[in-house]
Amino acid sequence: MLLMLYLIAITAEAMTGALSAGRRGMDWFGVVLIACVTALGGGSVRDVLIGHYPLT
């Protein structure tokens, strides 16, 4: 159950990054790069806030 919520949260973060990059007129590489950075960064911030170490 928690794994499913974690995957949904990462997907939502990636979609948010991709949408904002697309709205700024970036090409597909920029959209993918921003989506990955947003998803990984958001997951890392979440882990730090809840005190879950090491970051995964």
C-alpha cells in the first residue's frame, strides 16, 4: 500500500515538472530532464522531512 502511494507521488511530481517545462516551450529533452529532476528532488525532500535515511 505504501509503495503504491510512493509511486503515485513520484509520478505526480514528474508530471508536474513535465507540464511546467512544456509550458515554457522546452524541447523533449528539456521536458524529460526537468521531470526527472523534479521527481527525484521531490522524493529526496520527502525522505529528509520524514527522517528516512539513507535516501533511496
